[in-house]
Amino acid sequence: MIAIPNLFKAAEYLQLEQQSPHRHEFRQGLVCAMAGGTDNHDRIAFNVLRAIDDHLGDRADCRFYSGNVKVAHQDRFYYYPDAFVTCDPRDRADRLVKRYPKLVVEVLSVSTQSFDQGDKFRDYQAIDSLEEYVLISQDQQRVECRRRLIAASSDSAWAADIYGPGEQVLLASLGLQVPIAQLYRGLD
């Protein structure tokens, strides 16, 4: 990500984002242009979304989104996760920004890995509705699922399960189990 060297208010960022042909993320006044992804990154995100879509089916209470819809918290940050699910009816009011995700998935890349594992995760922890944060490696079959231990508390503890080749990945927030090989299907 490349930062624009100026502090913005959330409203200014949202106006900039509506006018820009490129996506940017916002964190505590700093606006960062998003880097392009790789073919493997795109395929993993697609595979995750397909597994979620197959699992949710025609359920009307939950919706899933790709990296084109923002997740925000109290105007402190606006991120574009690779995939996320919200089951909160309040998220139906805004077509561009969701504030009550249940599950957030990030596909790791060299340039974003430390941020996704660190500061971004700490930011997401402030969202009371978030039950699970999933980090998927591009370089190896490795999926880390971080789960909130005490629901509806931003101060709660989190636990992590790591899955590798041949294992079933459990997305506990959705009650979905998917073979890790399915998430990596079609990669070079």
C-alpha cells in the first residue's frame, strides 16, 4: 500500500473514494492506495467465496461480499477485506460500507502480511460482531482461523487454529467445514 501524505477525515476519504478509479483504505486519517493482487490471490479469494456461497445457499439472513465492499468501524478505519460475511440487518442500509461483519477473510501477500496479521487484526477486534478472522497464505497450504472466545466483547480473548495440507478448515462462525485443497484449487 502507498500512503497519501495527508491526514483525512473519514468523510473526506469517502468522498475521495467515490471519485477515484482506484481503491484506497483508510486508517486513523491515513489513506493508502491498494496494491494489485496476483492470480493466486484472486483464485484463493474466489474459492473462499464459492465455498461460502455454496454453504449459505438461499439463506436470507446472511450476505457475503468480495474485496469490493468496505468494512468500517466508527470511522476509525475502512478496509476492503478479500471476503467477509455479515448477518446483521443493519448492514443492508449502506451498499458501499458494512459495519457488522461476522467473518473476515484476508489472503496474505508479501506486501500486506505483517499488517494483516498485526495492526489490521487489532483494528478488526474492535468490531463486536466479528467472531472470526481468517488469514490464508498464498505461498503454501496454510490457513489460520482466529476466533473470538467471548462473544460480543471487543476486549475478549482470541484463539487461533492453523490448518495445513490434507486438513478440513473449520469456519466456525458459519458452521462451514471445507477441505483446504478446495481453497487452493486451480492455483499454479
